[in-house]
Amino acid sequence: MLSKDFFKKMSFLVFFLVIFVSGCNRDKGGQQPPAGMRMIIPKVNYLEVKSEPIVLTTELPGRISAFQTAPIVPQVSGVVKKRVFVEGTDVKKGDLLYIIDTSIYESALESAKASLEMAKAKLPALEKQFERYSELIKTKSISQQTYDDTLSALQQLKANIKLYESQVKSAMINLDHCYVKAPISGRIGKSFVTEGATVSAYNPNPMAEIQFFDPVYVDIPRSTYEITKLRKKIESGTIKYNKNLSNKIKLILDDGSLYPYEGELKFNDVTVDPSTGSVILRASFPNKNQTLLPSMYVRAVINEGVKQNAIVVPQESMHRNTKGEPFVYVVGKDGKVEVRMLVIERAMRDKWIISSGLNVGDKVIVYGIQYVRPGMPVNAEPINADNDKSGVDGLNDNKSSVKRSNIN
């Protein structure tokens, strides 16, 4: 076991070592910390707040419908002898699509023609007889009854001729309907009947369908609540209405890309759908490349009007604190980071329209946000055409439009 003298000697040794080290540190007290230990001032990019008129838009779901749709419905009954068209191809008005068995209708036409010819053959003799009786009745050479019977027979024969003529015409129409033709130009889809199938005249189930979709319609439902709210803003002067501007509509396709052609608002429906509380807005769009197909879902960008003196900030510049309240970081006059709480009016594409919280000239930090805290000095540079908008290295990873922070 170690003696008490040993512990005493060790205690004195430790005491002198501590005094020695403290003295050395005091001798070096005037020296600066290593360069790597100095505080680094982060670099940020800011956007200076401006007040300017902006076009307010809203995105609404829409559905494409064909400009013209023509179901191919048989007008005569019979067996389908042949399908002439190729499914999914473009056809022109008057093109032959189907051939229905013509034998019955050819027979009906021949019968009607025969009846007509028989009636016409009797007409000359009866007309001559009537002419003779017309002279004889003047001298009372024939009875009045004989004259009246001849006149009645002649009138009946002429009526029968008209009837047979109409029957011939009807039989010709029915025979022509055996050759089913395209009522409009457009693209024909799938055939719902095959060769050998029996079809009935005016059956509600079509044989095929032709759609013409250049241009196309876009049907856009919009709630009456939103329409009323917009009308009040226009009446109060908050938004300036421009008819020419509001009639122009853009489309966002299902892949997020912008459709290259603008559309035009055609009409607002006056009937409210009781199940949804919305009305239908219908717009027309050119469709030269046939990019838009019937029943396709799109998003329509509608211009509501112009808001004067609007303040907007990029969505990526905004945060929310733990209470869900929106705020941004700004560069103060002393070059230090400040927090500004915001009141947001609405989102518009990749920006927020601000009701209060910012003033013209404020410098809102957009890039480099992850490196700053309130009160921290920053090396701030404006965002402009010559400045790389990706800002500080690594900022491209920050894509969230609404971010949360630990600011309370």
C-alpha cells in the first residue's frame, strides 16, 4: 500500500504544474485565436421589395371536350356487311364508314317503283275518259253520277301517284342509309360493332363516334363563392377588371408544362350545379398538334384582374414559425438579419402576395437562409441578372416553398 507521504508529494507536484500552466497562458493572453477560429460572416442574396401592378390569376381544374361530337347511329336496321374505316384515323364528312345489308331495301325500292309505274300507266286513259265525260255532261248525255265517279277515280289515281312517288323516295333514302357515312370531319374512334352484327335503326348505342377537336373546349367549374368574392373586390376597386385580359386563359398540362397557345373565354353558364355550388366556364383553345384530347384533365390559369401597388415575395423566401405564422428574414440597415412577420393575401404561382409586414425597399433574403439567424451580420448581395440566382453553394437543395423554423 502507498504511504501518506507519497500522496502529499503528488499533491504538491500537481499544484506547481497548475501554476506553471496558468502563467504560460497569461504570457500568451495578447495573441489572437487562430484564423480558422474566427467568426465567418455568411453570404446571402436578397431581393429588394418593390411595389408594382400585377395580374392576379387563379388556377382551376378543367376538362377537355371536343368541339364537335357525332355518334354514328344506324338509321336503318340490318346486318353489318362491312366496316370501311380504320379505327383511330381521321375521316372527312361524307366518307363511307359501314355498309348494312341492302337486299331488303333494294327490294322495297323496286316494289315502290313498280307501283308508281302502274299508276302512271293508268293516268292517260283516265284523263281522256274524263275529258269526254266533261263534254257529254254538258248535253246531259251521261248521268251526273257517271261523271262524278270518273272525276273521283282520276283524283284518286293522281293521289296514288304522289303516294307511290313518296314511297320510292323513302325507299331510296333507306337504301342510301345502308351506306353509313361520316356526318362530320374528325377522328373516329373504336368501332362498337363488327361485321355480321345486327343493328337496329336509331339504336341509342352508337356504332362508333367521331370527334372534331381543333379547336377544343375546356369546361372549367368555378364556385359561386369565389365569383361573388371576386365581384366584390372589383366593385371596391381592390382589383381593376380588364375584359380583354380576363377573357384570355392559359392551360397547364398534366406534366406541369404550359400549353403554348392561349385560349379565349366563350361563356359563363347561368345554371348552378346544386351538388357542387359551381358554374361552368367554357373556353376555346386551338389544338393544331392535337395535344389536347377529349376528357383530358388540365389546369386553367384565369386572369382575374390587375392589383395595383402589390408587394410580392418568392415562396422560397418565406418560413413559418412553430405557431405556423409566416415570416421572412430581411437585411436591416445595420447589415444584420431581422425577422419580419407577414400577413399573406394569397399565393400566385411561385410567389406570395403580401398584405402587410413589408415595405418598399426592404431587402428580403432569398438565398443563404440556412446560414443565418436573427441579429447575425451578413454579407448581402442583391439578386440581379448578373448574379447567379443559385446564390451560396448548396442552396439549390432548398426547394421548399413553405419552410418551418424554430423562431417562436
